[in-house]
Amino acid sequence: MPLDKSGRVHVVGSVPLLHPEAQTVEEMLEGWRNQQMCRNLGHDTIAGRIRLVERFVEHTNEFPWMWTPALVEEFFGDLRSVKRCKQSTVRRYQNALRLFSSYVSDPDYGWDRVCEQRFGAHPAQVFFDWNTAVHVQDNEQSPAKRAFTKRELQDFFDHADDQVSLVAASARKGWLPAYRDATMFKLAYSYGLRFNELRHLQTVDFSRNAHAREFGSYGVVQVRYGKAKKGSPPKRRGVLTVFRWTPEVIADWLAHGQPAMTDGLDLFPSERGALVAENTLLRRFRRYCRDLELSDGLDLHSLRRSYATHLIEDGGMPSSSRTRWVTTMPARRRCIPACPVTIGSARCVGCWTPRLRTRFRWGRRADETASRLHLEVGRADGRSWDAQQYRSDSPSCRTRDRAVTATGVSRGSSTPRTGFASNDRRTVRYLGLRRRGPGHRDRGRCPPTQSVGQLADNAEAQRGRAQQSGASAPSQSNQR
């Protein structure tokens, strides 16, 4: 039967079919596959949903145009009572079958007319809110699932290393896969990686971290096969190295293990050169857990849970509710932002302090030590730092502080113009300097119409007068 790319059916001349029911179901599944492909869904997702529909047809022994809500309840009742499926599995199955039922019952695709013509019945939606599970909780995992304790994790890693030594000492093959799996366990915990993210790592995914040079060439790992959203490609992210022993583990594997298994870029290849399968790593993980008599709630994802849990215990801060984490490095690793002389948008911890937010009274001057500005930042283009940052679209324009009137600044203006010419007389602004009230005495303050050059001239003149007065003092005493 001809179908377009969106899965719509085009009815042509009547041709007798040998097995009309089976052929119609096959054409329905083919059209539904095309519809999901247009939505950019994954091939594994599509294949799994199609197998589920075939399983439902086989269990009920009825075709989609004969489905009823009673058949739905019978199928899922069998899954819960006999198969002991979990709540998340049941809800996932119901969602897939609901999507297929919506597709075949949609008049835009024409399957209702085809089934009415061939079988005298048409498909209808049989999955409703009153006979399906509702998704009301984000985390539907079993309560038995948990993270490793630090003691359990140390014992697990030690046991994995001991198994590598035992296999190597017995002169039997298999020490390289055991060494590979032990390294995978450690990296899964070091970076909090999922299995698919871990198996796709390559040797070129590691790079330096400029703020943590002690990790060398393994300061950051670029995860390129992260968990994708619906209809999107795998999500990329960079994960920082936080444990001091991680670079040593990676370097040792790259020196003694990975070159013996492959000549390519894959970090963890299998014996046959392909990527490691999940069942291979899971079997070894479960065997080690049985040897150590650990609880059944531990699985491969427990290494990722342990990464997040131990970072929180050591001072890490979660930046979102689920998967993203910001690590608070120890004090010896914590980096200080660069000086704004080199990066104008940053703050210099050593020589620049933020503006005071206290309100000043008339004639009272701000504390210059607490509100000192890094004036050397804007000297390259002939403007001071405050003139550069004092823009009309800047939040600082709403301040109540007045600027000292000088070259290019109007008297009493709180928003001075920034188009200053490049010269030696630059504008200086004092925080907290208000318009003087009546009867105020300057007491050595800078007049409001002086610039930097004039201030320097006045200071030089005052020093000259002070020297003259000091030289004339002895002569006056001798005359007396």
C-alpha cells in the first residue's frame, strides 16, 4: 500500500489480499515508523515500540481495529500480577501503545476508512486517563536503589584491582578486560558518567584545566554522548576533574592497557575492537558485588549517585534539581579571578573592592579605602574606569552619587558623557560626594571644577608654600 513520508495512506484500486489482516497491521506499523522517523526519534526507541505493539497483538489475539479497553486492562493486569513489572515499565508500555492507537485512529492518516472498507470496523482510542497510569513523580526508581558509602566504594575498587592481579598471575587470558573494567568503574565514579557516556569516551576527550594545573592533561573531560532530549542529538558537556587520583588512573591505562587492545582512539574497546557492551560490564559488576556481599540496591548507576552524594558531603553545590553539579574545590585548588587589567569584565580580588551601599549625609566623604577604584583599567583609550562603566544603559546610572565636574562633564550632572578626548586631564569621580549645602567649608577638598592635572598643580603649589614657611621660621625666631 503506498504511503507518504508522514505515514498517510493512499487507497488505490481494489486488489484482493492473501492475508488482509496481517498485511494491514504490517502497513500500519510501517506508517507509524515513518511518522516517528519524521519526529527525529531514535532508532532503538522506534524499534522497541514496534515490538511492543506486536507483543500486544499476540497476547490479545486481536487486531488494532478490534481492540477494547477490557483487552488493555487484561494485558497490563497480567504484567503487574504475573510478570511483576515495575510502575515505570507499565507506564512506558502504556505510553507507547497510546501513541500507536492515536496514530491508527486519526482520520488524517486514513486508516479508519481502510479498515471500514476491508473489515467493516475501524480502530479507536482505547487508552484513557481512567485505565492508564499517571506520571506524578519525577523519580520512579525503586527505594532499594542507593549510592555507595565511601567504605563500600573503596572496598569495591580494591577488589577490582585484586582481581586484575589474580588473573594476571594465573597466566590466563582475560587480565586486560578485567583491567579495562576496573578503570571504567573508577572513571564512572570520578566524573559521574552514565554507561553510554562512559563507553563512548576517546583519548582525545581529555584536556587541561587552566585553573587546576595540578591535574595536567586530564583536568577536563568532554562528554560528547550525553543523555539526549526527545528528538534531539546527544547532549555535550564538560566535566571537571575533582579527585587527585583520577589523572594517575587514566595515564596508567593509556600507557599499559589501551594500546594493547586497539590502535584507535576509543578509550575502552572490547576484545574484538568494538565498544564495550553494557551486559559485559554489568556481569562483572554484579559478580564483584556478590563477592563483597553488598546489597542488591547497588547497580552501575550507583557510581553516578555516589559521585553526586560524595561531592555534596565534601562541599559541592547542586546547580539544578537532577544532573548538573557545580563543584566547590578545596581551598588549595580554588582559583582567584584574573585582574581586570587583563580581563575588563572581571573583578580583581587584590586591588579592587565593590562600591559601598551606605547612604552619606551632606558634606560627608566616603571611605576611600573601602571604595577605591582600579583607575588603571580605562587608561588605554584616554578615559578613567568610572567614565567607561558610567553608561546610559548601565545600572550604575541610577546611583545617587554625583560626579565631580571636569573636562567633558556638566556641572551637577549625574550621567556624564563618555566621549572624552584622549589627554592627560582625566575625570575623577569620588563616591559619596554630594552637592554642598549652605555654610559648608571645603576643608581641603577638591573644588568641583578641578581635574587631575589641576589637582596635581595645586598640590605642588601647597608643598612649595610649606617649604617656604618652614625655611622662614628660624629667621623670625632670631629676630625675636
